Amino acid sequence: MNTNTSTGLQSTNTRLSGIGRKKYDRDQVIFREHENGDVAYIIANGQVQIIKESDNGPEVLGILEKGAMFGEMALIDNKPRMASAKAINGPVELLIVSKANFQKKMEQLDPFTRGLIKFMAEIVR
């Protein structure tokens, strides 16, 4: 067995530990604005629409595609979701990052980077 391959697999498994998967059907809501958030998501397949309520009704903020992360703001600052998210254009498969796993990754960052992320989260809110 090639030790480099084995080490690479162990590294990948370590990075993915604590990450689950979930599928959503077309037009299924993933989370709603103002809900508390305890997970973040990474799109494995499909598209997710981000929607914010406004005085004029729902406003589409954007459409996210494979590889995009969303829902992380609630994990950074422990505040309710800023917008809603729903699956569009067919089924969507998401990787689910738990709050504990996210916090563990944040703690591994240097203090400057961690502070910068929190500062930027405040600006976005």
C-alpha cells in the first residue's frame, strides 16, 4: 500500500469527520429567516436560493451553486438566520457542518483571522 495515499485518505477523513449529508427536494425550505441556526451547509450538488423578506415581499439575494457555503453566519455570531434558504432547480445534496465542528475549526485559526471573521460578520449583519 502506498503510504502517501493512506495518509491522504486519513487527512480527508479527519477533515470530513462531523460532517453529515442531507438531500432536499426542489422548492423544499432548508431554513427560514429568523430561525436559530445550529449548522452550516456546503452544497455538494444542486442550487440553493437565498431569500430575505422585505416590505415588498420576498427578495432573492442570490443563487448558490456547488461548493458554496451558507448558514455560517448564525454559527459565527450566535444570532438568528438573516435570510431563508431553499432548494431550487431539482434535488439538492448538502454537506452539513455542525456548530461544534465549525467552532473547532474557528478555534484552530490564529487570533487575527478569527477576529477578522467576526468583525466581517458584524458588518454583513
